[in-house]
Amino acid sequence: MCGITGWIDWEKDLNQFEETVKRMGMTMLHRGPDASGTWVSRHAALAHTRLVVIDPEGGGQPMVRQYGDNRYVITYNGELYNTEELRKELKLLGHRFFSYSDTEVLLIAYIEWGEHCVDHLNGIFAFGVWDEHKQRLFLARDRLGVKPLFYIKDKNKLLYASELKALLAHPDVLPEVDEEGLAEVFALGPSRTPGHGVFFGISELRSGHYLIFDRNGMRIRQYWNVESKPHLDDLKITLAKVRELVFDAVERQLVSDVPLFTFLSGGLDSSLISAIAANHYKERGKMLDTYSIDYEGSQKYFKVNEFQPNSDAPYIKQMSEFIGSHHHYVEINTIDLVKALKDAVMARDLPGMADVDSSLLLFSKEIKKNATVGLSGECADEIFGGYPWFYRRDDLASNTFPWLRSISERESILAKEVREQLHLKDYLNKRYQQTLNEVPKLDGELPLQSRMRELFYLNMTWFMQTLLERKDRMTMATGLEVRVPFADHRLVEYLWNIPWEMKNLENREKGLLRKALRGVLPEEVLIRKKSPYPKTHNPEYTVAVSKIILEILHDPASPILQLIDKEKVEKIANSGGESFKVPWFGQLMTGPQLLAYLVQVNFWLKEYHVKIR
């Protein structure tokens, strides 16, 4: 797990600019605190910061391999889960290896198969390979977008990096946003349009895509997507295959040369991963470490609601005892949670999910004291159908993203002239329709099944991307690598075509997953109603963010004032967020999180010196 960046330029001799690319790389030292390096030639400069997970001695980067007169250089962020299979295959093809790192395997795979190397990979990755002989850069990103990759193409120059901050460290890149960037922040935030970098001129390489840049220009290709076809397996075979795929995905991702743990919330997804991992460890005479998060005053202030039907605590205790893990409880202080809102912006380089972000950042910081690699339960809800909007008729019938039904309320907080300029509703609808046009259709499907296919695609390409971005930035900001077994592309491909009636087995959210993994968990945990990532219910948090936003509103130098309706936001702040009647985003970002989001927007505009074009 690392930070990568690079600069390709046909007009400059980059030997003279090594310090620039080194500075770009060092902005991401948090992603790779264990080592750093640069490689420079006339038209290519690459930098890397490394978090050591496998092969401390042999996995240094940028990694260079000489084949005859040709030289290949790789910068890579990620983890391959089929490293040994690939190594054996490449050895049979005549290749030699000098380390046991997956970096070397990936580089040799590119040398052997070129752009088709991505078809052979099982893992999470974003990487760049420079071919010195052909003067060509190859960039690729994993199928589900677990690892980030941004770029700027400007005439004869291309810059790329794991995080926006590295690109912004280049002297030619200005922190500017235009009307479209503002619409991303206010219509879609904290989500982003896939491929959009928010800052003017910055793009994101989409998941399942690769990019080639040479003297003929830039070409982008999609190498992977889900494929729609009839599901021919009966229920018995389907259950067996799902069980096999889940077990294999988890067990593959337990490979590490450094301490490993799992997140454990007592919910279905994290409990399944923890149980499989703990059993795998027991067979090898080891004990698994598990971690859970809670908040100051949670027992006193927890409120049952539609989305959080019960507290996690008793289920965490039951699961830890059941699997025999060494469990660690981490409690987040309310004041620290508020202060970390700014740190979360610095980690993401954008306004984010408010305390849903900052809590994970603080949680990760505590875990990093004892561990380096973890497994988490993200993506199960998106591929198995766990969210309320898969069931609620009004969400199914809504002609928009079901987690973004606050567009009228979002518009209402903007200044009148900004509202008229941005047209948030039109922008939201445009992005929604663009995504629907991408959905791989299946001829002859009934309307409900076709709509469910659309909904799963929307979740996979939008909501899941937002949570994966959160997970990557907040954990990597502390030098913690987190893997997501439910994002295994083989599992995603298989689930894509299973009809809704099977996924919704026994009329339960994620009913198919529950049935397939029966016997792995205690019955009480297996049948527990979905409860999302926990948030604070402490009223002190609401008081604190309300106070901060009111201070921002009464400071004439606050940059957000040029964009918002001050009186409207002041009214929301004075109500503690209660007057904003719908969630700002998803299930968790309600009134207090809206206020915290606006705090983050103001901090972002100010700290990043954002200029509005």
C-alpha cells in the first residue's frame, strides 16, 4: 500500500525537475511512511512512498527491470491476491524473479502481457508502468475502484497521482473550481461523478479502466464491467457458489508480513469476515485481533431509529467470544471528533462525510498503534442488496439516486444567484441519466428485474465508490491498509446476474448471504437487522458543529459566504440541524452532519485557497 505519482512531458527534460516530482510524492508520505523513492529520465519522472506489507527487502519502488535494451519502471499502490498463481505462470513462460513481492510479479505481468495484464489480476490496485524504449506510460485501476488514481492531461504533458494533493503540489496546477466543480460539491457531495476530480482540469481514471499516454496522445479503455446474462444456477448451487466465493475472497486477503486485524461491528458483514479470518488463524495456531468503534456517551444517548435499530455493543461482545478473537474497543471523544473534521478534509482533499469520515480517521489512528493491515465489510450491501432503498417503493420509483433525494433542500441553502447559476437539479438529473445509459441491459427482463439491475449498478458505481474513497483516504492517512473482500470481482460478477428474488431470499435484506453462510455465525448475529456504520448521538456534537458554523457565518472573511444563503443556514444552525428535514446524504448524514459538511466546505475553500473560475 503506497502513494504513487508521476510526470510525463514531451517538451521538458525532467532530469532538471526531480525535486518537483519528489515534492509531489512527499505530500503522500502518510500513505507510505516506511520508504520513498524517485526515478527520472528525460521525459518521465516517477515517485513513490511505501507502506511495507509484503517483502520489506525486495519490494522497493519505483521498481526497474531491464529486458535487453529496454527498461520498464513501475509505481504501484495495491495488493494482488493471486500473486503466487501469477508467479508460477510467468516462470513457466521463462521469467525470473528476484523477490517475492507482488510489485515484481505485476511488473513482469505487464512485460509479458502488456495492457492485457489487467485481465490476469485479482486484487486492488492503481499503478503506472513507464516503457523507456517505447516512451509510453500505462496506467490502470482495479475493477471496483478500491485504490484511487487521478490525472491531468495538458497538451504534451500528463501528471498522475494517488491523491489530489500530489497533483496540486505541481507548480502548474492551480486549486480552481468552475461551476461544474461547485455542482459536484453541492448537488452530489460527498459523492463524486465517477471520473470527476472536482478541481478544474483534474480527472479520475475510472474503475475498470486503463490509460495509455505516448507521443500519439492519450487513450482510455474500459477493460472490465459486469456482464448481464441469465442466471442458470438453481438455489442450491447458487448458495454453494456464494459461500465458496466469500470464503475464498476472505482467505486470499489474509496474506501479510505485518500484523493484521479485522473490523468487527457485530453486524452481518464484518462478523462473517471476522469469523472466517479467526478460523483461518486458529488452524495456524494464531489469534485474530478485532477492533470496534464507539462514541463517548453512546450508552446514554443512543436512539433507536429506522436505520439503527439497536446498539452494536452486545453483538460485538458475543461475536468476539464466539470466534475467540483478541478484541479492542476504541471510544471516540466528542471534542476530538469535531476537531478531526478538518483533518478529514486534508485526508480526502475535499469536503467529505463529516463525522462519518472523521470518526474513521481517529479510529484508524488508534488501530495503527498495533496493526498495519485490516479487512473490512464494505461492498456487501451494494452487491447483495442491504440498503433500505432496495425495498422501499418510493425509492424504487424515484427517478434519481435514492441517497440523494435532498436536492430541493440542497438548493435552498445556496445564495439566489448561485442557485440560478448552478442548476443543481439539472446537474443531478444529467449525472443520473448518464449512469442509467451505462447499465448493461438484458433483453426480455421484466420491469422490476430491470429496475433492480439499474439500482444495483447505481449503488456499485456511485454509493460504493463514495464509501471506498472514504475507507481509502481515512485509513491511508494514518498508514493503515484496509482490504475489502466483498469487492472481489469474481463475487461481484456472480452476484450481478442473480435475480432479486434470490438475493432477497426469505424476504430479508441480504437474505441470500445469510442463508449461504449459515453455521458460520451465532443465529442472533446471522439474523440481525442491518445496522450501518455507527455515528455519535451525543448532543454535544450537534452543539459544537452548530457553534462553529455560526462563527463561520459571522466572520466576513469566510469564503463559503459567497455561495450560501446566510439566513437560511443560520436558521438550520440555530435549530441544531432539525429544520433540515431530510438526510443530506444516504442514511447517516442528517441535520448535524449537514452542518459539519458546511464546516468542511468552508475549511476546504480556505485551506486549499480554492479559486472559483
